[in-house]
Amino acid sequence: MPDLPKMVSHYDKGLQISLEVPDGWTVSSTEEFDAIFLAPQENGYRSNIGFSAETYDMSHPDKLEEVITVLRRQQQERYDNYQELGARKF
């Protein structure tokens, strides 16, 4: 098993999240993401994880599932070769 990289803690006050990312990743923001964590580019690919906060009317019990379905569809439309590798409810 390979050694795990040194991790660095980041707290985003606006989103109220705390996250540990590998040392060497950069933290930024874009129009779409309030916080985006970017790995160094490797083999023409750059791993990333982005966070944004939006308000939804959750008055209907199935509303969250509807929102997730729409977001999945948007990802498929926006990104060539989009692939969801897994999903789980908790």
C-alpha cells in the first residue's frame, strides 16, 4: 500500500466546512463554486472537488431526490465522459 500524502486542514468560514486535503493542493473559488480544491496537474488530469451553497424549497419529502437527479443530469450534459462511479445514501 502506498504511503498517504501529508494532509493539510482547511476551514471555509462562508460554507462552514472543514476539510483535510493533500499538501500541495490549492484552494480557490469560481463563479460556480464557493470553494474549489485543486490537485497539481498529473498526466494531463487535475483532480478537484468543489463546494457551493444553494437554498432549495424542501417542503416536499421527495424534493432532495429531484434536486440530485437534476444535478446528475447537468453533470452528464456539461462534461464529456462523465461517469458516476458510485452513490450511497446515509
